[in-house]
Amino acid sequence: MMSDEALRLNVHLVVLATANDDSAVATADTVILGDPRSREELSTLAAQCEVITFDHELVDLALLQELAADGVVLRPSPDALRYSVDKLFQRDAFAAAGLPVPAFCAVRTPAELPAAFQDANRLPVLKAPTGGYDGRGVHFPADVAERDELITAMGAHGPVLVEERCTLLSEVAQMVVRSVDGDVKLYPLVTTVQADGMCNEVRYPVSVDDDMRERADELTRRIAAVVGLVGVMAVEYFVTPQGLLINELALRPHNSGHWTIEGCATSQFANHLLAVSGQSLGDTDAVVSAAVMVNVVGNDVPATPEAAAIDGVHVHDYGKAWRSGRKLGHVTATGDDLRQLQMRAWKSAHLYGTRTQETQ
């Protein structure tokens, strides 16, 4: 989807892909096949680029720091990426900066759990600090025995991030883009719905009051400054009885921002390229009254023409090999009535092949 915007923005896009069937191979200007954790292959990429940017967090930060020390321009920087690559580092840094995060600690054994996390009636969430994605590496133990078994198993490989299990009223997310010279633009806050650890649906406008929208705007700007962001970033928030708590970050175009392709003056993909290439940012205002995006996750025989034929629905096929449980595309419905758009988007998504179900 970045490739779709690159030509219009006068950006030549070189992609380091792991295989010929990676989605971006079909649309990039230049393709290098290789391992993104290989110093040699990253150096080959750097030799053909003015700037290296990222579309996932599964990176080797130490290797990227070596490249940066050699003068390779990376946007976002390895220091900024650490906030999304290492959840424990992020929690420590944000807590020190006075940003709202769930109560947390780091342990390697059950015996190290502080008293606040010993209550059998208030079981925590357990997270691997690195490597998790779409719910992987996140565990919700059902009882004390499972809690201790998981901590023991996970702790054998490194610290375990232990967090309070928050009371959730809803979840919201906000995309932000920051330029090389520090210009910051916020996208509208959206409601997100999760299923099995993966984003299921995104809705605009958001279903929270003006005070919470203003609070999100304030927090997102502060987070972008603390991180030292260049490019786009998604901030996922928990809406709790105590207010907003920071859930996760992604320093890249993100699923919660896919609706901006049709829904905003400048998509998240365009603004990411503008930011990392040193150009002026585009307007981030919504250009639709309402939008609903639904992810397409796994199926055997998608009915793509029928899915695209539904009025007001835009179908995006990622060109991935179809398999159960994999994000394969998304659909976005735009218009005026949020409930009607939700029905249209889900009808299209089911025709297109998703196995997930609508959440009321």
C-alpha cells in the first residue's frame, strides 16, 4: 500500500523482501531478496537507498544501530523503534515520563511477583517483551497454577512483562505522523474491536466524548515527542473507568489506519513516505462522515468481485497466499450512517472470505 502512493509522491521504493511471493514484490520499483536480519543484505539495501524505513517490528535493533553508526539514515531511528520492539523498555520509559500505562513489573520466576500481583482473584496478563504480534506472546492465565507455569516457562528465555488485567470499556487508536523537522499531524481517533488478539474492525467516528478525544490528542503528541518519531505511528489505548491507558505502539503504517486510504485527505501510507523522505506532511483531516474497516482473515474461496460490488465498499487484496488465520486484506465502507456502513463492510468481508464474526 506504500507502493501505491510512492509514484505520486516522487519516491522510488526499494523493498528488501524475504521471498518472491511477498506482497510488496508486485508493486515496488526495485526488489532485493534477502534476510532483513542480515548485515550484508541490509548493507546492499542501504547502498540503493537514501533512507531505510520499516513495515514491521521484527528487526535486529543492535544491527540497525551498527548501520546508523556507519551513516545509514534510518527513519524511524533504532532508538525510536525500541519503543515498539521492546514492550518492557517502553513501559519503563513511559512510566518514567509520567505517561499512563497499566500497572506492571518484570519477573523471571513466580517467586519474584510483588504483592500487588499475588492476588488469585486478580490474575495478570503475561507478555513476552519482544517478538509478539497480533496477540502472539500474550497470555491470560485462568488460575494461579497456570500463571506460575507460564511465568516459569517464559522466564527461562528472559524477563516476563506482567501487567494488570484492566477493566476495558472499549479500545481506541490514533495514528500520528511527525516530519523530520518536528511537524506533527494527528489523524482522527478511532474505535477498534479485537478478536483473538487481532484487530477485527475499525470505526470512525469514535464512540467517546470530546474530553477523551482531547486527552488522546494530548497523549499522542507527548508520546511522539518522547519516542522521537519520524514517520507514522499508531498508538493503541485502553478505555478504562480511570481513563486512557497506553496499550501498544507501532512505528509504521498500521491496521487501525487503513481506513485513511479512503477516509482522510492523505492516507497514512502517503504521509509515512512524505515524512521519512523529508517532504512536507499532508492534511490528515477526515473527508468522510463515517467509515468502517473490517479485516479479512483466512478462507478457501474468496468471492472478490461480489465483495467489491457492494455499494460504498472498497476492497483491498494484499496478494498473500490464502490460509486460515492470516490477514489477507481489508474492506472499508464509507458514507454517512455508521450502522449501515458496518453492515455493508461485514457483508463484503464475508463474501471476500473472512472467518471472523461481527462484534455488536
